[in-house]
Amino acid sequence: MRHFLSLLAFVFLLSCEKTNDSDQIEQAQQPDPYAHHSESIQKIFEAHGGFDTWTNLKQLSYENGGSQTLVDLQSRYTRIESEEQTVGFDGKQVWVYPASENADRQRMRYNLMFYFYAFPFVVGDPGINYEDLEPIEIKGLSYNAVKVSYGEGVGDSPKDNYIILSNQETNQMEWLMYTATFGRGETSDRYSLIKYEGWQSYQGVYLPNSLQWYQFANGEAGEPRGNPRDFTNIQVSKDYPAMSNFEVPEGASIAADPTE
């Protein structure tokens, strides 16, 4: 009996080892969704806490411009509340409540500020391309430059381009150049410019507390455009938000999708 039990234990351990080996082989065979990250963009991610740290987060919320935004970072479900209305995205539809004749405009606008705010991490997704450019000078200082573009059919505005300008010593992002092509169906070489300030650590990732748009023409930065967009009550969590936040309420308007 003792030998029989020993044999059973040996067989059990052997089967566990085979199962673990199979799991490891299966994991090794799965493609890395972030293998497309270039060395330059990886350095920028690391300067902001690391892309792996970002992908472990489940939700982000903040107040900005008189509204409160909640985002499920894994699915990008979104809810933006203000006194006048609530705008949401449930993964398929952008909705506006109370119902509004101008709901279609929210298809472009609902995630615009989140997208700018969550740089550089939002350009780590699959289907995005990176190109190192020659250093670019802004207001007398030289910055490393990485151009970001999209594969065909990726996102609502696949023809948009971004150029991340990072500190040459720390690799921290300081400026963002971008084009806006939503709904136009063609590329543009006209760039706008944003200054990122007030980086602070939240759950290990660095997020800004202020974005300032600047006048920008012929490669030269001019004066600030309007007041800075300040972000307050910034919170991130490794817990998922309740899905009820993103469900379409009865009586809401649904925004048309221009890509369909």
C-alpha cells in the first residue's frame, strides 16, 4: 500500500509538471500585443511609470471644465457628467442624456479630453506605429521627437498623427503636436500644440494636472491659447468601476457613428 501511494503521488506530481509546462508553452506561443513598441516609446513609457503599470489599472476619474469623467481603462467605457447633461460610451454606442438634437457631435468629443490627458499611454495600443524624428526645438529648447500614426481602420480617426516631444535627459513628455482629421477622411499636415505640466504619480503612473494649448504656426510656438485645462480630484484604481455607469439610460439620444 505504501508503495502504491508513493506511485500515485509521483504520477500526480508528474501530471502537474506537464500541465504547468503546457501552460507555459501556450503562453509563450501567444503573440505579445505590445511587441510593436519601439525603443523610443518604451523609454517615454518608463519615464511615466511603465506601460505594464498602466495596463494593470482598471479605472481613472477626474474633474475638468465643470464636468466629472469616469473611464474604464480596460474597455475605455466612458461617462462624463455635468450639470446640463451626461454623455456615455458603452463600448458600442455614444449616448447623451437628456436627449439632445446635438448628440452626434459627442461622437467626436466624448473621449477627446481623456485621450489628450492620458498621453503617452493611450498610444501604446495595438495597431499604432512609431517613427523617430530629428529633434524638434520649441521655445529655444530641443526635444526628442516620436511620431505616432495609426494602422488603417484603427480608431475613429485613423488618419490623425501625433508627435510626442520628450525631455532629452529624462524622457518625460513635455509637449504634444497633433493633427485633427475626425470625419474628414484625409490626412493633414497642420499641427496644433499642447504643453503638459504638473506631472504627479498616481498608483505608480505619472499624470499631468494641466494642459495648455499654444498658438503654433510654421513650426514656431507662440503665446498660450486661452486658459490652461486643469485636472483636479484625479483618482486611479485597480478595481473595475460598476458597469451600470455606462449603460444607456432610457430616453437618451444615440450619437451617429460617422465611420459606418
